[in-house]
Amino acid sequence: MHQPADSSAPELTPLSQLWQEISGKSTEYKLKTNVVDYYQDILDYLESGQTLCAARAPLQDAEEDLDPFVSFNLGIDIDALKDINSDSPALTGARIPDVKHNSPTYPWPSMAMFLTDALFSSSRLHFSEVQKTAVLDWAKHMGARGVPSLYSIKKCQEKIRNIVGDPTEKVVSKSGTIFYLNDIASAISKDYANPITRSCMQDFPIDCNGSMSQVHHASKMLLDLPAEYGPPSVRVNNELYFVNELVQLECGQYFIPQRYFRTPGDSATSKSGAQCDSNVKLGELRALGWPVSQSMGSFIVQEERQIVQTARFYRSFPEIQANVKEFGLGFAACSSTWNEKMPHPFRSKANGRMVYAVPIMIFMDDVSGNISKQWNKHHVVYMSNANMPREMLEKEFCVRFVSSSPNATPMELMEAMRESIRTCKVGGTRESKMTDMGFESLFHCGELRKPEDTCAEVVSQLELGVLPGAQSKVKKRVEATGVSDSTTKEILKFLVTSGQKLRELDGDKRRNMSEDEVALRLEKELQDWLGGEAKENCINPLLGMPGVDIHLDTPTEILHTVLLGVVKYFWAQTMVLIEKDKHIPLFQARLASLNTDGLKDPDLRAEYLVQYKGSLIGKHFKSLAQVMPFLISDLVPKLVLDAWTIIGRLVVLLWHTRIEEIEVYLADLSRTIEDFLNITAQCSPSILILKPKFHFLVHLPLYIRRFGPALLYSTERYESFNHVFRLTNIYSNRQAPSRDTCNIFATQDRIKHVVTGGFWLDKDLKKWVCAGPAVVEFFKENPIQAALMGLKLTLTKETGNFEL
């Protein structure tokens, strides 16, 4: 209903006239009506020193969630703010003051800010925004002075991120999936710039004459790795010598080093004075390469290689090249290929600095992102620096997070990595494995696969996708060869679906296109899908990656293959036999009364193991494998007892931390694996056909020779690190979980690097700097806080005294 205008209402001012009157006069304009200028009133109040409001409530951070437990109150308590800021006025504001490099708490402005940031960045203790606010409020009410606000902590973290560096990068896959990863090169650079990790890294492989305990003792780093991907440089008498460059020895002879390695010694240590390897001391550095002779003013490279001590290096290639009389004719025609290899590509870029080669271990798995049992699938990628000894690799501090995503496929997460591929050509359908020849093939290594053959097979499967009946043809091809590339599955699926539509019959049961036209159409769609790239460039990138043999460089890991594989299978079958004969109470009684002295995990809780026999984990099976023969000697058939005896022997061999005589050890391991497979064939032949993990065992000797003891590439350290990932993931807002987890892990790595004395390049000073002494010394004296950072410190207890 229309209401009549109130005649007593003030006369309205036209908008155009109002704008002309107030434009440019923000504090002085007066409306025709008697309207109060509130802005001027606020200025008057502030000048008079009066309090604006009497209500008491802190300012809410625009970026943080409101505390649901506190009622809203929009007042400002000026006195309270002054009290908080009394020690460090800028800590609760938006601007964090610049911190001088000589400050004891550098790069943090105060000790309070450092301790709070370190606590909230702990890898083992995560806080939500509400919990952080509660902790800060609790500290303030307990009388702590200089307590920073959550907003100022975030600003401080942002400033430190800009100083130290941000490794998080955004990635968009070919399919359009967006995810984030933390740069691997940044993680490696932190290892080199941190005194804890750098002091234990071994830059050159070591020839231990048949013994091994580390990755750099095995054949992959010593012999199998292409020379151009090994350590490229060495420094002798302050002069840099690269591989594949001509050098002159002290005796006057010439030499071209191909690869550098160390020999075992008695007294040598690392540059920092720390022993690089707890078992093998470092000896002299040597070079394997070709002797070079001179003839008619030209250099001739000999075919037979020699080993030379690098201490005998006298002149480097730039010095030789600068002498026109000496190097004027270069290499002879028979050795002319060496002209193109010198100087080394890294020499100019290195500019006098050492160049290192760093092998890395990559672990990829699917893991739940929830703490609860509800499954929330994420693919995660972790890495380790393989230049470190095993003792360091097993520490949580040395495990690096690379990437995670609930949406991206494993191949999209890392174009440099892929899911595990089988090593040899053993395989086939279940029917073929049940034949005499197929069953026999499970007991030994078949013909080793080659990356180039696998690449050609994947390309041929792509070509089958344009033919009629492509789905069945590709399936038969996969069954025949055992090669299936996850990268090309979507392409093949697209081609099969398109081909079926193009070959459909019309109403008169006639094809609209001939087979040749269909093939041409599908070939065009395939090229459109590939985006003009060659087929070889759009399959698994690791198949053509230099220095990587994907079939030989994905070793069998013993946690899932042995403990959660063959041991778990025999445990299940054994418990069925014991339960069938009603011997469970007797078995439990024996287990409870067992002497566990000598076991690494002596807590064998008999009641728990029996009650939850179907839900045991790796540590349970590791202990059970060593004691089962003593518990079931008269409860199971002799074949089963013999199988457990061999399992115990197998587990002991595989968990060696050091191998003294590699040939003797591998012969013993191979015999044990053969005995185990033979007795398994007698106990349960079908399990060999159904479970490929039994066949994986036959490849373990090859991998141990190539990479060292199996413990080096065990995934237990990464499975344990999954808990850290879950703690990080549960506080994501789920809008961009990949970005959130990468940012949090980047913050954790940054804090760990800084507080442990790590260095970073200051862009303003153009020099390397580290944290202040108060920061570095704090964690050395506080083991509880150090443990939250993934550091395990043991304080020496002072010797006490007493009087009688």
C-alpha cells in the first residue's frame, strides 16, 4: 500500500548537487540538513586522548577463522594492546621490522617470535588456527611478555620465506590437473648448506673390495652409472679437474679421467672432520680413465683404461689448451671425437666451483590423508639424499616431502618418476603359469628387460589402437609381453571408443566409413591428442631418461615383499592349521612364555598377536619370523616347520646392515631363496601362481649387488613419515590440499634448516649467512623441542656425588 510522503521530512538534496559540494572536501563538507560529521568527531576524540569504546576484545585477523568459543565484541582495549607491545612494539602489527644479521635471534625479531614460530612449525605437533589462537591467548594470560599475535607470526614466516627461499611450485599436467610440488634441487641445496647433513655426505663412490654397507659402495654408483652422470669434478691443489678432459700428470704423461672414486683408508675423514661412514674410513681419491700419448704433435687416446691417483694430477685442460705449441693440433684423427668433449660443459658454468652428482631415492605410494580409518586417498612422493649413510637416511629429519595430490595420477605428480615396473620377462596369464614351463620360470630370473624394448612395445600398442578389434588386440599384447604403460591407457581408451563409434552400422546395416577412412580418422585424432609430439615422447618419460634403467633401478623393497608379503601369507596359513587342530591356547601360552632377549622389538604381546592375527604390521612379522620354529615344532606338518626355519634364515640375511664378502653373501642368499621357493611349491604351489611377490625374491641378489644391503631401500622410513603427512593434511581447507601440504612442508623444512645452523644466500649482502647464536644453541640444550623438529638429541648427564 502506498504511503503518503511525510511533509515534516527534510528536503532531499539532488545527488549531482551533493557531489559538487562534497567533492575534494572530505573533512569539511556540510549537508543542508543538520547531519553530524562522524569522521571529524573521531579525529576530535583522538586529539583529546579519550577512549573510543569501553568494550574489550582483540582485533580479529582478516585471514584467520573466528574463534567459535568467544562471543563477538568489536571494542578495542588500548591499554591491553600497549601491555602486549611493551617489549617489542612491532610484533603485533602488520609490519615486521628488519632484523640485523648480528642479532642473536636472526632472522626472527625476538626470542618469543622464534620459539612460537618453531612450535607452530613442528612436524610432529600440528595446530589448527583456533588452537594457535588459544595457545597465544593462554600465554598472554599467564603473564608472558612479548607474545606475538597470530597475524604477526604469519608475516614473520612470509618474510623468512622470502629470505631463505620458497621451493613450492605450481604444476599443470597435460590433462589440465593442477598440483604443487617442492623443488628437489632446493632440498638438495639445503643438505649441502646444512652442517648436520653435509658432514656425513659422501661425494664419491667407494670401492670397498667386496664389502658394502652404503649405496655408494655398490655397483650402480661404482660401475654401472654412465660416467657423465657420476661425480664430474675433483679439486687437487686448488685446481679443478673434470672428467673427459685432458690432464697432465706429475710424471709428464697425459691422461683423461672417466670417473672418480675413493678407496678404503685408515684415517681420512670428511672436510668437516666428521666420519662420513661409520664402517668404512675414507682413503685416497682415484680416477679411472684412458692414458694419452703424443705423436707428431697430436694426442692419441689409448683403448685400455688405467687407474691413477688424483694426487698425481699436475696441469688441467685449460692450462694445456692455452699452450698453442702443446695443444695446437689437438687430437689425432683416430681420437678426433675427444675434440668435441672438451672442455667439459660444466666448466664455464662452475666458474671454479666444485660440481657434485647426487643420487636420490624416490618413494611414491597412495596413503590416506585422514587420521581416522576413513579412507581419503592421496598419492604422495617422498625423497632421500642417497649420498648420506644409512644411519642418516633412516632419520625423519632426512626424509623430504616432494608432492601429494588427491586428484593427480602418479605419472602426473612426477614426470620423472613412475609406478614400479617388473624387472624381467617372466609373467603371462594364470593359465600359462600353470604349465610346466611357466611354473618353472617363477623360480629364477628371466631375460632382463631393456628400456628401449619396453618403449618400442608401448608404441606398438598405441598403433594397435587404430585397428579394428583394438581392445582385444591390446589386451592380448599386454598378456603376451607383460608391458602396460599407465600413461597411454587413457589414449588407448579414447582410440577404442572412437573406433567403435566410427565403425557403427547405420539403419541399413552399412558402414558410413571404410576401414581405411576409419584408420586415417583415428590416426589424425591420435596426433591431435599427442599435440604434435612424437609417440615416444608421450609415453612413460623414465623409459628414455638418461642414466636410468627403469627395470633395474626400481629395487624390490623388503617391507611389502617379505614381511607383509611372503611372511604374512605363511602366517595366515599356519594360523589356519593351528586353529583347525584347536591348538591356539597352547600356541598363545608358548608365545607368552618365550624368552625374547636378543630381539630388537621384544614386546611380543601374545594375547594381542593371537586376537588380532589378521591385522598385524611389519614389526610383528619381523619378530615372529625369528621365533616361529620354536613355537610350532609339534603343532604343524614338518614341511610348514621347515618353511618357517628357512623364513627365519631369509629375514636375518635380508636385514644385514653390512656385508663383509659380497660374493659369499649373495651365494648364501640365493640358496636360501631357492630353498624357500622349493618348499613353498610343496606346501602351497598355487600361491606361487597367484602371488607375484614370491617371484620378486629371485631378483633381490641382483638389486643388492647394484644398490647395497636391502635395508638401504626399505620403505619403512617412508611409511613412518606418512603420519607426518596426515598431520599436515588434516588441517587443509580441502580447497587446494596439494598446495597446502607443500606450503606446510616447505615451512617445516625451512625452519629445520635455519635452526640447525644451515646457511642461505643473502641477496642483499651477496654472501652466505646463518641464524643467530641464540637460535642455533637453543635446540642443542632443549631435547624436547628438538624432538618436535625431528632431531634426536641426548644430553650428557652430569656425574653426581653422595656422602656415606
